[in-house]
Amino acid sequence: MSLERYRYVVVEGPIGVGKTSLTRKLAERMGADMLLENADDNPFLPRFYQEPRRYALATQLHFLFDRTRQLRELAQGDLFRAGTVSDFLIDKDMLFARLNLEDDEFDLYQKVYNDLAPQAPVPDLVIYLQAPLDTLQARVNRRGVEFERGMDAGYLQRLANSYSEFFHRYDTAPLLIVNTAHLNFAESDVDFELLVERIGKLRGPREFFSRAA
């Protein structure tokens, strides 16, 4: 199934849901460039999981600076040369900020965001991956990132809920909501091909995709 009509695709979802793995596979299938949020390059992230209140603002600002830099370079370049698949949507930065920052920190972050955030190109398609908490926890543990091992289940659930609320209201770009409880695009080529086929058949502004157990 052809994906040629999609030149800028964003894959989003909570930690552990598999967005970066899917981003890589879609980019390879489309012959597109990748835009990744580079969590491993954020020096504050491991400290955030140890002391969330202390390092939340620094973690968020580092992500914001990096994401806006990448989007600025994307906007200045030729987006349509090869297409782009990204594993982050700049619009969702406020989701993490509201969840993690104190009120005065959030006010400061919002001011910085309003000054920095570029006018990013509107995606041709946003793929929102969701999964129940036990699936997210299992995938986080399986990928073996040391500083994620002690992640609080309550935090992960609040994050998943925040994503659900965000995408319930999201209408900026066509949206495909994918329940990955019984889909694993990182480990199953069959699941990936089912998704590619589903994307090729999209017609409406908001559609859903899932698979029975």
C-alpha cells in the first residue's frame, strides 16, 4: 500500500508505547528522513527520574531547546525532498510541562515556549499510539533503559491519561489512534504491515485502529 501522499508523519504516545521503533520502520518504508527527540542526549533526564521536582524544569527546557532547533532546521530545509517521520509533536510539550512543573515553573516555561516554539509544519498524519498501563510497563522494562526501571506506575498512568485528554481535543492534523495492546510494531512485521495497509485506506480526519487478542 502506497504511503506517498504522506510527506510529514508524526508518531506520538506515552513512554514505552513504541513510537520511536515505529518511526524508524515507517521512515525506512517511506525512504524518509527521521526527526527524533533524542532523549538519550538529555543529561537531566536520568536525574529527573530520581528527583522529579528538582530536575523537571531543566529536563523540559532541554527538550524544548532541542526540539525547536530541529523543527527550525526542518522548516528552513526542503521538507518535501524525501519526506520526514518524527517521533515527537511540539504541541504536546505543554502536556509534560503541566504534569511535572510547579505553578511558577510552568509560568516561566510557558513564556520560554511562546518565545521559542517555531511555526512547525502541520503534519500530513499524526499516529497516536496508546496502550494499557501493564503493556507500557512491560515494554519499558523490556527495553532496559537503566534510569527508567524505577519509573513510578502512577506517573506513567497520569502521563497516559494526559495523552488521551490531549488527543481527544486534537484536530490540527489528520489523526490515526492506534490501540497497541495487541499490536507490537517493533517485534512483528505482520503487525507493521497491517498498520501500513490501514494508513493507506485512511479517508477521515480521525480514525481508529486496533487488533483483537
